[in-house]
Amino acid sequence: MAADPKPLQGIDTILLRVSNIERSKLWYSDKLGFGVLWYSPEQRLVVLDTGTPPSLTLWQTNAAIQINTAATPFPIFRTENAAHARDVLEKRGVAVSELIDDGIVVFFQFFDPDGNVLEACQVHP
């Protein structure tokens, strides 16, 4: 029997650990506008609709969340206008970094209540 040349079909979801699932569910809904696809208070887990695949899963942990911005993986969200997206998030009370334009992309980082790193990126045409 021949081996399946492609056993994986893509990324289903990106998982972020959070310290309080209720607070995080509200933050991601209110601040980023993500809808809830599935929620389990028993499992302390919520799957969010980011607008395109993959989804974003938040899963509560009792362990201390330790973020190393130089080494921690993070999701990068696509945006048509990074400056506008940054302004909107900042007005909603989201902690945001400076806008960076490297000539290829314009991007900024922002942070959820647990300090998880998130990024928004606009690719130059």
C-alpha cells in the first residue's frame, strides 16, 4: 500500500493559552470582533472565528503564562491597512506596539490580557 504523500491538509486552529477563559472570550470578541464558534466552560476552551481559516482556540491553563517576545510563536493576522487597524485597536484599549514599515510589509504587534503576542500585517502591493 502506497504511503499518503500528504497526510496533513492544513492548519485547523491556532491555540493560545490564557489564564481566564471568560475574560479572554470577552476580550477577543469585544476588542477584535471575533465570533464564538464553540465554547465549553467545562473544558475552559473557546474556538473563535477569525474571519478566515484557521480558527483561534483559547484554552485556559492553571500554569503561569510566560511570554518571551523574542522566542514565543504568535499568530499574524492579515489587514488591508495596518495603520487603521492599529488606530482602531488602540482606541478600543488594546496595548499596541509602534507601526513598522520595512518596505515589504507594514505591521504592529498587540497583546491580549495575558500578554500573548499577536501581530497584524499589511503586505505592500
